[in-house]
Amino acid sequence: GEISIFSGGTSLYSGGSGSTIISTNTEYGSLLKDTYSFIYIYRGCPMTYPFAYAMLIFLFQAAVYMLLLRSLVDFGSPYNPLKVPAVASVELRMAQVLALVIAVASAVDIMVAMNNLLRPPDAIVVLDTPMDSHRHSPRHIPGGDGSTTTASGSTGSGPPTIPVGFRFMLGNVLRLIEGYFAVATTFILIVQAPNVIELFINFAALDFIVNIDNLAFSLAEHGMVNDNIQFAAKYVDGLGLEYLENPLTSRRSRKRRNACASAASVDRAGRLSSIKSNFIFRLFKAPAKLLRSRPDA
């Protein structure tokens, strides 16, 4: 089948001989391409490969941030625990202001998590599925035996939807924690910098840790981790967030419109993060390709 999406209008699902109306006044947003999106879909009990992979990346990021904060903060000093230099040049102060603006503006994880927690979608809809999806689809998707649950909650030939529940909230809470860790660590590194060059060197080094969840998703999507996790990444890439607008409740409609506007801004930030993670992936993949094409004698 093929799905056609009309923002603010009627969405149709073509399922064989005819078209079935799913819902009216439906808005769609995209999932951020990082490992936290695995938690939305895949079970943690019993443990699945994508869920374990996502938790491993989160624990790695949290461990790095805690080690950095332990080294950066002087908990024994009551007057200057952040070890901020008393004297700094005008150029350094200007660079610190610019770096702080960049750090706040690029806090994609915080923006996405806050938007999803404060204005959660009605469902996660399967917009596109990779080949052989019947063998690898998550077990908890409604209609796994062939029937599907449409956006309106009835069983029919529409695209399956995944309910927004505890795993969705858990994934966003972990993403929010990681985002706050990243902003706090970045802030301390910026105010402690003794000169402009060291400031931006530390800023660039920390950016790699901040985006390692995006890099891990890209590595999984290109099949460099595990076959099951590769399919999970491709499956998540075909999902979308569904916002239903009820014309009978104007207050809920306003909330949904605000949620869709926020989702649009988050999508733009997510595309920037995806570009950065793809660049990092190509940067690390190039030496491996060179070694395979020109092995040592």
C-alpha cells in the first residue's frame, strides 16, 4: 500500500483495491534518528537487542558526563567550585558568550524530550516498513497477526499504530537527562576555558559525546553493529508521530496545533543533528574502507 499524508486535512491509506479513510485533521511529525527512539518501540522485559543497545549508549554517555563533572567541579571549594578564572580577556568573554548561545541553540535532545513529554502525540504510526517486516517487527504492535489498528482505534486495513505509553515516556526522560548533562558539562567547560583556542577545542570534543547517540543510530542503520539492530534502525526510520485534532474540543485542538508547530521546529533541529551524525559516520568509515581496498602486503 501507499500512504498519502495531508497536513490539517484527511489522510488516506491505499490498501489494495480501495482507499480507507483513517482520520481527519491529522498532523504527523518525525522521530529523531537516535538510539533513544529504540526505547519507544522495543521491549526491555524480556530484553531485546535494540533496547539493550539504546541503554548501553545512554549509560556510556552518562558515565562520561559524570567523570567530566567530577573532574571539572571542585566540591571542596565553597567560593569557586566551578574554578572560573578571575581574569579573562575581552576576546575570551565574547567567545564564551557565542559558545553559550551555540550550546543552548543546539540542545536538540532537550527540545525533543520536552516537546514529547509536555505535548505527547496520540500514537506512533507506521508510515513505511522495510522488506521482510513480518519477521522482525516489534511484538507489541497491535494487529501483529495481520489485522491492524488504525489511527481512530478501529481494526481495518489502515497502517498500524503503536500506542504512546510508558516506553515512550522512558525514552524521552532518558533523552532529557542526557541533554541536561550535556548542557551542564558544556557550560562548565566554557566558563573554565583559559583562552579562546582551548575553549573551542573542548567544545568540539564534547560535541562528539553529545551526538554519540545519533552516531550509534547511523552505525546501526548501515549494518555495522548487528543485523537485528540494523533492521530496528530501518524500522524506526519509517515511523512517525501522529497528532489527532478533535474539532469538538477547541482547547485540545489548540494544544495539538501548538504541538505540531513545536514538532516542526524540532524536526529542523533533528535534521541538523542528523547531518552532523552522518558526517561523523563518514569520517570514521573512510579509513575502514581504505584498509579493505588496500590491505597490507
